[in-house]
Amino acid sequence: MKAGDQKMYDNFFSERLADLRMKKGVSARDMSLSIGQSENYINKIELKKAFPSMTVFFYICEYLGISPKDFFDVENEYPGQIAELIQNLKKLDEQSLVHISAIVKGLIGKSN
């Protein structure tokens, strides 16, 4: 891996973390304390002054309600909401899923 690649990955990680944290509507301080770190820990990551260990990365994902795969899926702009929606969809019967699917298709058609 070239030095430029490392910087690109560091930038991606910090920017993705900041984006997901803001979408969740929590401060960097509150998130830091909630995952058992010092109050400025998340801020350091977002400012590219620190990088989490794998263990802390898993805590970050758990806090955000997403999987590590979702964290790196740039096409999924709202991974927390989608994960919650999928969990709720799993509780529905087939007829309800057909109705929800039709609603989603209608919404997609309106946005195109």
C-alpha cells in the first residue's frame, strides 16, 4: 500500500464516522463516553489525530447500530435506519411485506 492510499483510508474513516455520528444526532463527546473512552476520543478520530483499535471500532459500530460491513458501504448513506428497518421487516407476514414493497416501489418511482 502506498502512503497516499493510507491517507485516503484515514480520510474516509474519519469522514464516515463524523457523518454517521451526526446522522444519529449525538455529540462526539457523548459518543466517546458511551463507548467507554475519554471525552475527546471521537473528536480525535474525526480530526485524524487518532485511529481506533479493532475492538473500539466494533464498539463504535455497535453504538451506531450498524455492522462493520455497513460502516464501509459508501452506497448505504443511512445504515442505521436501514438495519432497523430490516429488523422490523423480518417481523411482518408475507402479505404485509407485499404491501410495504409496493409502497417502496411507489416512492422510488416518484423520486426518479
